[in-house]
Amino acid sequence: MGSGKSTVAREVARRLRFQYVDTGAMYRAIAVAAIRRGLSADDPAALAALARGITLTLEPRPDGSARVRVDGEDVTAALRDVEVNRIVARVARVPEVREALQALQRSLGGRGDVVMEGRDIGSVILPQARVKVFLTASIDVRAQRRQAELAAAGTPMPLEEVRRIIAEDDRIATTREVAPLRVAPGAVVIDSTTLTVDQIVDRIVDLVERARGL
């Protein structure tokens, strides 16, 4: 969170005219549904049943983003709510939740010409992808970027709280039993700490064009 993944992925997809798929939005959609149903983020059985029982759809929009629906209801505006930010890492670490979403993610990725964003895409979902990028940044820069995103979305949060949530998300992601966060074999690591969005996008587009022999 905060290394610029979403902004970069959307722009890469736009430049290449590929479909953009944000798998993190899927986990956030489960978190939104859990909150609205009064489920605890610490009840894995209830979260697993929820993930298996709902219909999740992503509808591409002209700006490159996607409208996210749960059982037909548009939940896009709620994906970045403060409470969702606080529980999404706990939702995503439930093995059955991840398994429920992986089939959809692989189906979307299997169509080709897709920029898929997520923490386990290159290592678990699409290990055969021709171009895999691991985008990172220092935690301080990530916190500043995320705080700015939250403020722009109308949900401001103190910088230290943002930093704490990022650190906890990282801890959970790297130690979870299923699909722990790691650099996928063959992935290109890009540290975005001192780079602009355009510089990162240029590097990734160049990688893709080389892979396609252009």
C-alpha cells in the first residue's frame, strides 16, 4: 500500500491499451460486504462463507479503473473507507477467502493483454506472466502517498496511523500461511521511492514492449 501500484498500473494499462485489474479491490469488496453484514474480521469461517456466497464483478470504466459490484450493488465508493483500510489485511489473510477469489483472478488474467495489480499475482495467480514487476518504496514515502490518497478521497487520517496500518499490513502479508508476499521468480524489482509516476510507467512499458518484441 502506498508504493504507487494502483496509479502506475492504471497508467501502464492506459498506455498499452490493456485491461486493468485491481485484485486488491476484490479483497476490499469482501471487507465492505463483511462490514455491512456485521461480520467480524476475526471470524475466518464467516468471511470464508461470505466470499464463497457472493457474486463479485468488475466493470471497466473509461478512465481505466473499474466499478466493483457485490451481488449487483456498486460498492466502489466504499472501497477506501477508513474501516475497510483497517480490516482488509485480516480479510485477505483468510485462506478460504483467497481461494474463492483466485479463480476469478486467473480467469481475468487468462484473457491476455491485462495489467493485473496485486501482492501475489506473479508468484501465485499468474506465475507464467511474461512481465512481472515488484514495485516497492520506503515505508515513510508510502505512508505519505497513502495519506494524500485518503485526504483526496475525503477520509483523512494522521500520518502515524497510516504508517502503523501499512507496517501491520506488511507484517500480515509476509507471514500469512497462504500466498505470503514475496518477490516472484523472474520479477523486475522497481524501487519507486525517488521516481515519478511517469518514470516508473516508462520503465514498465519498455519491459512489456521488449517482451512483445516491439
